[in-house]
Amino acid sequence: MTDRPAKGTDRALHPRTKAVHHGTRRSQYGEMAEAIFLTQGFVYDNAAQAEARFVETGPDEFIYARYGNPTSRMFEDRIAALEGTEDAFATASGMAAVNGAMFSMCGPGDHVVAARALFGSCLYVLELLAKFGVEVSFVDGTDLDQWQAAIRPGTKAVFFESVSNPGLEVIDMRAVADLAHAAGAVVVADNVFATPVFSRAVELGADIVVYSATKHIDGGGRALAGVICGSRDYIRGTVEPYLKHTGGAISPFHSWIMLNGLATMDLRVRAQADSALAIARALQGHPALRRVIYPGLPDHPQHDLAMAQMGGSGGTMIAVEVAGGKDAAFAALDRLRIIKISNNLGDAKSIVTHPATTTHQRLPEAAKAHLGITPGLLRLSVGLEDAGDLVADLTRALEG
Ligand SMILES: *Cc1c(COP(=O)(O)O)cnc(C)c1O
């Protein structure tokens, strides 16, 4: 194992350079592409070496793939370097990451404050915490007064999606982090919609950043994966013991897919975000739509905040509300030819989702209404197709 840039020596490199090279570990064969170490175990030279490794595992030493693996460690090192955290732990899915980040550090009697506008499964994890004795307070994530009222001395953690799924509400990360830190709470950001390309989460005060790598990091809708980024103490001292004993480990093959995804992510995500802006502008004011929600449009309620937090981009996701409710929304979906009806996002292929009947179906009607998940709401993940073709597909579908 050689050729890993010494820690700290490549801090100045551009993220695009890090995304291609950082964390590469080469075997004695000097392979150019990152190797897939498709092995669950590792051979020790002698019994004493095995004993020593279980006492303390060095940075280039491995025990069992549920604990760590060289291909997965390359992915962890690379995403940590991009995100600006000391370390990272890769997981089997985005939800294994959300679960691992929260359950590894919370216990009965702890208090967590969370934004209400969350992906359905994230909400489930928070409800599960409550079932195990964690007090969970939900707030309107865009209302700083509610954060201030809910956070109290001793609050363990705050949790939010920096841009919410599917309503595209933008959280003021610096303001929420200041309130949390003043109370001694750690800040956990599910940063999927912001993407690692536009993320400034750590700079804005997030202590822990969680990604579903299934989305923009893979970028091709091929494999499930997740990652938790944070301090070395938290990742190796808190997260790793929890995940290695509970089994949320990533497959080395999926880590390899994600390493390849990272290499092209910057180019892909920027192109997707450019198309998203063009599509949002083209759809704005369309008579078949009640509203177009895109953080990159000046009429978005947190437009200025989004621009400041995401380096001037509104991201790759758009939500639109079809005027005629569910029937009109379904009719438009069924007329699309290029854009696929599915529920992933961040894929090279554009995807449209009807959250009320799919990803957020489980929510009670009142909660859906509160979050703006109306019968006419569609979530659009903009892919890598030509933006003009996508606008034509959407307008033809809306016009019948
Ligand atoms: C998709 C998603 C997740 C879950 O990720 P999986 O890889 O599907 O488990 C978590 N949070 C957000 C915001 C998501 O969009």
C-alpha cells in the first residue's frame, strides 16, 4: 500500500483534483485504477499479529470487512477530504448512515431537535429514537425562533436536511449551528440535496455531515451506499463501534462504484444544476403549474441563503405543483417520454416523483399538508440529458 498523499499535504488542492486522486491506496502491483478488495477477511502473519490488531488497528490494517476494507477506506478518505472533515465512515445505504450517525451517539434521556421537513425514512429514524427514550422536538426548520425555543442547555444534537426533500426548504446552517453550539449540541446535516459539490456545511458549522451516496455520488443510480463525515473521535470512537457491531457495512464493490462516481461528480452535478436552473426558468409561470419551487429562482423564500450556502447554485432538484391536483399530476407523469417516473435522485437520467403517493405516502394527511406535499406536487431530479429536450418533454406533458 503506497502512494497515499501524506495527511495535510494536499489541503490546498482543488476539490476536483482531490475527487480524482485523494486517498488512493496502491498495492504492490501499482495498479492505476483503484482496486476492488473483494475480501471479507485479512490474513495475519502469526497469532500475535492477530492479537495486536484487535487491540489497536493501524491506518493500513484491516480485520474484517464489516469493520473496514481497503477499497472502502479509499472512499472514506476521499469523501472526508472533499467535505473537510477529519474522517468518514461508509455505510450500506444513506439510511444506514442516518441511523448510524444518530443511534451511535444518542441514548435514553437525550434531547434531539429536528426540522420537521424530512425524507420519510429520516423521520422514521427520529421516531425510532423517541421510542428508545430520546426526547425529539420537531421544529419548522426555516423558523429560527422555533430552533431557539426548542434547543436547551444539554440538547444532544440537532438534525436537519440542509435542503429538504421534497419541499426544497433551505436551512440557515450557520444560524442553527450557532444556537446548537451555544447549548453544547452537535449539528448533524443530511446534505443529500446540497450535494458534496455545493456543500459548505462544515464551514457553516455542521459537525457531522451525512450523505446518501446512492444519489449524486454514484450518479448513475446503480448502487446503494451512504457515508457519515465527522471528527476522528466521533467517527472511530462512536460511529465505527456502532456500525461494525450492528452490520451496516458497505460492500467493497459499492465503495469502488462510489470512488468512480466521485471522480466525475463535480462535472456531472454542475451540468445538472445548470440544466435545473434553465428548466425552472422555462417552467416558471406555466399556466398548468401553481408554482415552481427551485432555490436558484429569486422568488424562492430562501433564495439568498441558498445562493450563499451553495456557492451560487440552486442544486439539481426542482419541485413543481401541478394546478389540477393528483389527476392532472398523474396525467402529466404518464405523458413524459424522456423523464422517468421513479424515486431515486441525482441520477444521470432525469427522474420525476409524486411524493404524496410514494416517498412520503406514509405521512398522515395533516403532516403532508403542513410540509407542502400536496396532491399536485412533483419532484424533479434533473439529469444529464440536454436541457432543451427536458423542457420540451415537460411542457408537452403539461400541455397534454
Ligand atoms: C435518499 C435519501 C436518504 C436515504 O438514502 P438511501 O441511500 O436511499 O438509504 C436520506 N436522506 C435524504 C435526504 C435522501 O434523499
